[in-house]
Amino acid sequence: MLLRVHLQPGADHPVCMAKNQGRGNFFNDKMPNNYQQIVKANLKKLYNPLPENLTEALPANQLGNCFTFEAFGEQCQIRPEGIHLGNTAESGVLGILITLYALHANSEPEKLEPLKSFKDFPNSMPYSGAFVTHTERILIPQVEKIEKAQTRITAKLQGRDATELAGGDFSFLVRPLPKISLCYIFYRADEEFPASVTCLYSSNASTFLPIDALADVGEYTSRTILTILV
């Protein structure tokens, strides 16, 4: 198995500062310069030396030192000089998540079932509150619109209907990264209960990212869903 260690921050590193100062999860949106530094450091670690089986581990298409795959609904390219999503250079949060995913790439295939709640992953407790707020509750006001846009959402995020798998009034799977799937389960508001949203992960998602970054995959996938509604 190919397993590379991701950037390990100390207490005064910007990543740890973001945990302590911000929402309680991995990032603070006021630190773009530090994001860029982390992306560069992660790419340097990835390419020195470049793992021999990275193409199969991601998986991705390889052309020279460029690796291409779908991420967060866009064509993603990992290059020695940076990350590109679509036609845009990505040196922010998504750039960090993608480089961490590459650093943790390994030969294990994705295992979808049993779907797993974020809180059931080891060491998730410090991030669980932020996960609920920024991944699940952020979608509750938009449940009706999300249901109407379900086909567009699953097409954009390489997903499919999951009502038979997960239940709810409606549910769907999406794949923000090649080996990480999320299952969103929605209940409409009725006379007795308000609308609700639950987000579950593919069973072995934590194999491919550290737990703090895995929380942010949920948040930024939900943000992507909201952009599709516009």
C-alpha cells in the first residue's frame, strides 16, 4: 500500500490556529496566504519522490507529472506547480483537501457500505459539532430546492439516487473525491417535524483522509450542492 504522511502542523502552525480560533474544524476562511503555503508544501512532499502507483491509488489519468480526475464536481489536475479545478488554479481549502487526498492515496478500494456517520469515525468528536452545522444544517432551508435539483446535483457530483439504500423522503449519493462517497438523506417538513438532513460517509472514507480534513469534505460538498441551486 502507498501511504504518505500529510503535513504535520505544530501548535503555532496556521492549520492548528484555524482549529483553535475558528469554527472548530480544519480551516479559517481568513487565511488564504497560509492555505497557499500548505498546498505548496503538500505538493513538494507528494512529488519528492513521486509514488510509483499514484495513478492507480487515486485513481487518475496520468500524463507526465499531471494527474487528472474528478473532484468536487470539476475536472481536477494535480501538477507539481499547483492544483487546478476546471480552468481555475486552486490554492485555497479545496487545494489543501485535494493534496491531502493525494498524500493519503493507497491501493485499498472504496467500500461504500455500511454507510457511516461522521461521529462514528475514530477521533471525530472535536469536529462533530462543526460537521453538523456546516455540512447538514446548512442544507435544511433548501430541502425543497435540493429535491427539485437532485438530477443536476447527482450529475455534477458523480452520484445517483440512494432512496432504496438509505431511505428518507429522498436521498442521493455523491462522490466529491474518487474514493470518498457521501450519502445525503433528506426529510421534508410536515405538520409534526421540521425538515432534516443527514450526511453519511462511505464506510472506509477515513482510509483516504485524516479526520479533520474528512469533516471539511462534507462541508465543501454541501457548499457545492448549494451553488448548483443558484
